[in-house]
Amino acid sequence: MSVFKATFSIMKKNLGTLVLALAISLGISFAYSSSFSTDSKETELAKMNVVIFNKDQGSIAKQLENYLNETMNVVSLKDTQETIDDALFFGKVDYVLTIPKTFSHSLKQGQLSDLMIQVKPDNFSQVYVDSVINNYLSTYQFYQEAFPEKSETDLIKLTTKNVKTAGKINFDSSYNQLKKNRASSKVFGVLAYTMFMTIFSAITLVSLAFNRKEIKQRNNCSPFSKRKFSRQQFLVQFGFCLVIWVLFVSLVLFVTKSSFDYYTFYFILNTLLLFILAVSFSNLIGGIIGNPDMVSGINNVFILGSAFVSGIFVPAEILPDIVTKIASFTPSYWYMRNCTLIGNTSQFNNDFRTSFLFNSLILIIFAFIFFLLAMITRKEQLNLKLALKKTTTEN
């Protein structure tokens, strides 16, 4: 009980620091989750945001641009690569099309000039917009071969009339569910930084206080053995961090509007593994460090750094292979792999369970290694003190 009171007093004294860390973490979670719509009930295909850079003044290229204006939501954008990359990354546009100068001339010769396309990796918009463009161009080429005597203007009129006769695309519930799960996986993935950082800050603040020289000397005079004191300290910290875990998971479930199903179960199970890992890592570092500046350093270098290279804040698809290989040595990478796996799953079969268990096993191994190192470190520190005390007594 005394350990609990002491830990509670330390956290109460440093309440401002903990609240600040929690506020920053929750702010990032809500800001990041607002970029992903998790309440999708679409039954029809929405218009994609398309940017068109038409460098060809031919009538075919102009008519293709007009057709895309009718079928897509064409937006204006500055023609610089940096602007295009930012717009694609932040979801302002879905598809960037550049029509080259030789487009109309090549099409008149019965050949298709390569269109320059820029999209985010694994984006459905590419498939959809590609099909619309290919449908228009293949229809034009069909009429061009079938009626070689007709003028270019007549061919464009026939093509436009044909492609405007289109059916209606509807989505079933599985598409909306998959879209919602992918968005939820991104929000849950942010916990690898926000929840990890908050747990780490809470444990290290308490550890720094107990590691102070005068506090250690006072505890050595207490009737508690070091083993009993360490055990109680760990249990109290574990209990406080468990409350933090429940708080974060509850807020994420509220943000994503998740109902309790298999997807939610696996998401929560994955966060539980992250929670165990965060507690193990924080206890290891808390038993080693003695300088408060090292806490922010580890927060920025290890926790935040691993979040960036693991595909949490930056999509893993656009990261170089060397970065992904480096990220595989961090636990955040395997946590995010599980989040992505759950979000992209439409059926919980043996392949899913095998992949999920493999990623989870890696997280458990990380947690076990951190816990083992924490125990070894504390034992070595205790043995060193006993050896020094024995040497002093003999002298």
C-alpha cells in the first residue's frame, strides 16, 4: 500500500507532464483519425478528384479532358512535383493525369501515346479512372478502324455518344466494411506512438523519482526487501498503465465507431500485445536511466522514429526497401503489420490466423527480451551493490 501511495504521489506531482503527454497523444490520435472516414455507407461510386495537365492542343485530347470533367471531379493544381506529391499524400487528389504533346498525333496514327499517371500506391482510384480512360480511347480506336472514311470530328461525336451510355455501379456491404476496417487500422496504428509514448513517460517519471540517491537510501532503511519492493512497484505501475491502455482503446473505439465483432477483437488483442511490450520496454529503460533529458531523447529517437519508418505516419508502400528492413528490427513495425493485416482482411481463414500469430509472436519475443533485460539489469545492479558493501566491510 505504501508503494502505491508513493507512486500515486509521484504521478500527482508530475501530473502536468503526464497530462501534457496524454493531451498531445490524444490530439494526434483524433487529428489523424479525422483524415480517414470510418463511417462509410456508400452504395454508389463517388467521383474521384482528378488533376489533368493537358499539354496537347489536339481535339481528341481536349474531348478526353471534357469527358473526364463530366465523369470526374476535376480540380486545379500547380504543375510542380512537390505540390503533386503533397496533394496525393494528404488525399486532396486521387489521380493525376498528364496528357503528352504527342497524344493526338499518335492516336491518329492508330497508336496510343503513353499517358503519365501519378497515384498513391494500392489506390482503387487508379483502377477506376484507368478503366474510364481506357474505355474512351478503345471506343475511339474501334470507330477509327471501323469507319476509316469518317473525319476526326465525326469519330469524336460517335465515341462521346457511345461512352455516355453507361450503367450504374453499386457496392455491396463487404466493400463498405473493408473500407471502414482499413481506416480503423490506420487509427489503431497510431497507438504505436501515442499510447507507447504515454506509458513510457508515466513509468520513467516514477522510475526517475525512485532512482534518486536520497530516495534509494531511504528505501534501503525500510523493512521491505528489494525484491518485494521491486515487485510491488512493478504491479502498481502495471495497474496505472492498464488504466491508460483502457482509456486509449476506449477512445479509439469511440472515434472509429467500432462495433464488437471479430475485427474489433483482433484490434484490441493487438493493442494488448503493444501494451505488454510498452510496459516491458519502459521498465527496462526506467531501471537504467538517471537523467530526465534521456526520456525525451528516447521518445523522439526510438518511439517516434520507429513510428515513421514502420509505416504508421508515412505509408510503408512509399518507403525504400532499406528503410523497411531497418524498421523490421523495431516492435512498431510488427504491430503495424498486424493492424494492416486486420484492416485488409475480408475473411478470417487459416492464412490470416497464421500471419497474425507470426506477427504477434514477434511482439511477444520483443516484450520477453525487454523484460528479461530489465530483470538482468536490476539483478546486476543489486549484486554490484552487495559486492561493494562486502568489500567495504572486509576492509
